[in-house]
Amino acid sequence: MKVKSEVGVIAEAMLEKKASDVVSLDLTGIGTAIADQFVICHADSTTQVVAISDYVEEQMEKECGRSVLRKQGRENAFWIILDYSDIVVHIFKTDQRLFYRLEDLWADAVKTTWTDKEA
């Protein structure tokens, strides 16, 4: 049986809730990064953003035994951040992701695009 990485668990949870454009950024080679990994996705509605966030938390607890350390953004659900210390999860509403463009800010990171087949 293949053991999934924590990033893989997060990406798969996002995809199961129909998140769009799921990517992970490996920040370990960047000396100033605040985490080792970012996992990023977006959805068209705030309801879906919350559903993705809830499911990521549920799956990380179930599959990895990890609880989120801090979370922000649930009150308006435009951009929810789940902080697992070494992994930071960003779940955007579509227009907010386009505005903040995290992948461009961290362009030096190694980027992985996740699809249903890979997660």
C-alpha cells in the first residue's frame, strides 16, 4: 500500500471537493520562506471554499493525525489559510487568487500541479 505524503493528502482532499488549479510549492530551497510547503487552490463560491477547508482539516486529522495549528479567513471565506507549521494551505475564492497571485510571489519555488490522477 502506498503511503501518501501530507501534501498529497491535502491535495487529494481539495480535489475531492472539486477545488480548481491545485498546486503545491516546495519552498525548502528558499531561505526566507515561512514554511516548507504551500498548497494552493481556489473555488468559485465562499460555500465551496469553506467546504474544502473543512475537508482538508478532516482528512489531515484522519490520515496524518495532524490538527491545524492556526487558521484564518473562515469568517468571510475569500481566503482561508490553514497553518500546519511546515505546510501552509491557501484556499482562495477565485477572484482573490487572481488578485494575490501567490505562485508569482514564490516563483523560485518548485511547483507541482495536482490532478485527480496524481493525488
